[in-house]
Amino acid sequence: MQVKIHDSWKVLLKDEFEQDYFKALTQFVRSEYTVNQCFPPGARIFSAFDHCHADQVKVVIIGQDPYHGDLQANGLCFSVNDGISVPRSLQNIYKEIHADLGKPIPKSGNLEHWADQGVLLLNATLTVRAHEAGSHQKQGWEQFTDAVIANINENCKHVVFILWGAFAQKKGAVIDRTKHHVLQAVHPSPLSASRGFFGCKHFSQTNAYLKSVGKAEIDW
């Protein structure tokens, strides 16, 4: 299994990679990928970090687990590979972008072009066993991604944190709101989107904030 993470993150997270829990997590993941079918492919586990370097983070969107269906997960939360049906939560995200910014709704669910602009699309758990939702939870990934958020909070300036749903909001509780900009709404899933996700205007609000602090806006 080949795993890559950009050098900028190796510097920021160096101490984390030396922790006992991370070494145990690495052993667990290697074993799982050897014995079972897991997603995303090994080389794309850290894809969110590879596309969005530590010194380029402008926005953080927090998800929960990778998609566990065949060929879906590509290492970015809410994102799927080209040619895969757009998941319903992402369909709702696209609908809100259309309503908020007037942009046409894309046919592809691949969000790499967001990540390449400085949007860290961070799942709390970075791997999953095929067709078994949540199967790699509580193995250390959550501690690692908590450390990622804490390091961004501490070492970056004027980052927009987008927290959809109670899970993301709890995970983002450590964020210093005097230093960064936090946007919250219910999750965009079909079960909750109509209760406050639609109409949240998080995409125009994000760009307005980035512009106000002298950063380039995101082409959503």
C-alpha cells in the first residue's frame, strides 16, 4: 500500500506521526488493506492533504466517513470519482451553490478542483472497509484528524471552517472564532437539508470573508 502526504503536512504533523496511536493506526490500516477490500485506494488515503497543502488552506469542510461503495471514495469528503453517480448530499450542496451563486449544477461529483484552490475536504475517518459503513472508526483516525484541525487552528490565519451537522460542529468546537470564520448549518443530507441547509448561503459568505482578508475567492 502506497501512502503519500504532501511535505507541508509532514512538517506540521511531524509529532503526530510519532505517536503510539498513529503507529497502531498504521498497522491496522495496512492489515485491513491486505486482508479486505477497503476505500479509498491506498495511494489516495491522504488525497485531501495532497491537493490542499498546509500553507494553502483557506477553507476546511468536515465530513465523517469515506463512501463505502465500489469506486466512490477518492479521499475527499463529499466527493466521488468522475463517472460515479453524484451522492444525494452532494446533489443538495450543488443545489445550494446554484441558488446562492447562480452557478450551473455540475454533472461530476469530483471535488478535486475545490481542494486544489485551498479547500481541505477532511473526513474524520480516512478509510473504510468496503460496504461496511463506519468500519474503521475508533481506530485512531479521529484523533489524527482532531490534531489536523487543532494545528490549522493554531498555525493558520483567517480560515473558513464549514461545519454541517452536529458531528462536524462537535469536532470543530476547538476552533478559535476570534481568529477564524466559522459557518454552521444542518447537514446537507436529504433527511435534514430542508431544515436549514438550503438557504444557508455558505458559499457566498465564504467568498465574502476570504475577499475581506485579502485572499482569493473559491470558484465553487
